[in-house]
Amino acid sequence: MLRYGQNIEDIPYHHLQAASIKEGTLIVDLGDFYGVGISLLDLSSLSYTGTFKDWLASITIADCISRGINKYVYQSSGNTGMALAAYSAKHQLCSILFYPSNSRYKLSSDFIDEKFTKTVECDFPEPLIKQMTKKVSEGLDILQVPTLEHQIQANKLRAYFLEEHYRKTGRKFDWHVQSLSSGYGPFGFYEGIKEIKSDLKPPKLLGIQQEATHPYATDYREQERLPALTENIAQVIEPTLFRSHPSAEFLQRMRNIIKSYGGAINIISNNRYKMLENETRSILQKEGIILTTKVVAGQEVIVEKSGLLALMGTIEAIRAEIIKKGEKVLIVFTGGVRQQKINTFSPNLVISHTDNKTFETIKKFIL
């Protein structure tokens, strides 16, 4: 992150240096698939907590340090929560994390220090968790992070990395593939593309969503009049891809990216996920990439499936000839590539309601 930190707006570089722990990325080639060159953008294995959210945490904490903020509240489905907790502890800053019950298995006690981070597990849907987090932020006058600007600044840096990669190797990519939740990754990446003003033709975006939450795909399908999804909405495959109701502004941002740079937004159904899981894991294993797993309720669970879904979406797009023979694809793996033990984590507080009584309970817990 510090390699491109001079391009971060409104945060002094020495504060970025102070906040940084370990943020890195590399490109791993996976070979050809039906004549298409596939590479992986690994935002995981060189990072402190093992996910791409370390970049975001570093920038967020640096901004808080520069502004003299020592307490904040945030909502996460796993990755951001763990990264911000770890980075907060380094600087002995206080944070309050709200997260959904179905994401507890993603959190590790190794990165969450109870001296600095208070955890609230929420047994209700994502939109209500957002409402509660906002209510606590406003009601107790505690800053909510990360901001949209933090997200943009963190994710734009991959554009600088790829520009540097091209200048050194001469290799460019025709497609940039990522699983979508809020969409911050592509929003930031293409902001970085615009900022650099390179003579290199930008890659098209292939956004991948899961069957249970696919608002961007639905919006894109309405725009392009694509066939409707036939499978029923079923169990969530990947909890971190939780955003079910992006704002009109976010939907327009995504449409603008597709309009400006080309691409598509597709869906991996639950049935297709089951059919493709072994094939895609085998592709990774041939390059020595073993995804992090954890035993949950007696079953082995892949801790981070976002990258796997992106790889599946790439294979489906190649087979459908959306991605053409001879093109080169870069698939964003946001976490789970590095082998690590996810040690058991227990929350400080569990809530199942969003009423005023619950708010008072949280208030007493925090204060």
C-alpha cells in the first residue's frame, strides 16, 4: 500500500506509514482455459489478516489518526471487521463492530483484541444491521467508518499496481473479474484508471453475483434485457457478498462503468456453484493454491468463496463466448488464498431485535 500511498488524497503520507502493517498483492498465472489466459490478482496472501480489507483498514486508520479520532463504529460481514479490529489494536484505538450471526465463523480471535474492539453479533438481516449501526453512530455521536471515500481510495490502488505491472512486463488484461457486494472494488479500481490517464486500454468488467443477492445483475439485466434467472432464491453461498439493496447512486455508478468500459454482470446460481466447485478448486490446486477452510457444525467450509465465485463466473463466460479466445483475464481474489488457522471467536454481545430496548442495552455495553 505504501508503494502507491503518495496517490492517496487528503491523508498525510506519514500517517499512512504509521497505520500500515502489511498490505500487498501479486499476480498468479493459472494457465489457459479454452484459449483464454487466466490470472489471479491475489489481494490476500501478502496481507496481515489475509484479506484485501487490510488496504482499506490501513487507509481508514490513517485518516482517523490524522483527524484525532480514537473511537468509531462499523458494520461488517467479516473481512472489514477483522481488518479494522487488527489495525485498531495496533494504535490502541477503540472500535465497535456489528456483524451478522452467519459470519461468525469468518472471525478469528487472533485479530480481535477485546481491549480495543467490542463486538456485537446481530441475529437479523443485513439492512437492519446497517440501520442499527447508523442509529448507534448518530445516537452516541461516534463516527461510522469506513466512508465511501475510504473505500474508493483503497481500491483505486490496484489500478496503479496494474499500470506498473504493464510498464514492467508489457502484459495487459482484457477483463477485470470480481464478485460484487457493495461494488466498492470496481468503483475504486475504475476511479484509479481515470486518475492515471494511461494510454493503456482499460479492461472490461465482469461482475459476478450469487443467486441469493444479485441486485446489480438484476439492474444490468433490465438494462440489457437479458433472460431472467430461473432458479429460486436459496441459501446464501458467501455471506460477505451481502449487499441486497444498493442505493440508486451505486446502481448508476455500476451502469456507468459497464457503459464506459464494457462488460457484463452475471449470476452464479446455487446449482451451478455445486457443479463447478470441484473443477474450480482443482484449477487452483494445480498452482498450489489451497483455499482456507474451517470446520463449522461438523462440516468443512471454505472461509472465503468470493474469489471462487469470480473464477466460476469467468469459466461460465468463456464457455458462453462472452470472453473470447485469445483474451486475457484477471480475476480478483479478495481473501482466503493464504492458508491460515481461523481460531474460535466469541462475541461480547448478541442481539436479536432492533427496538429501543435493544438500543439501550447496546448503549450501556458501549459506554
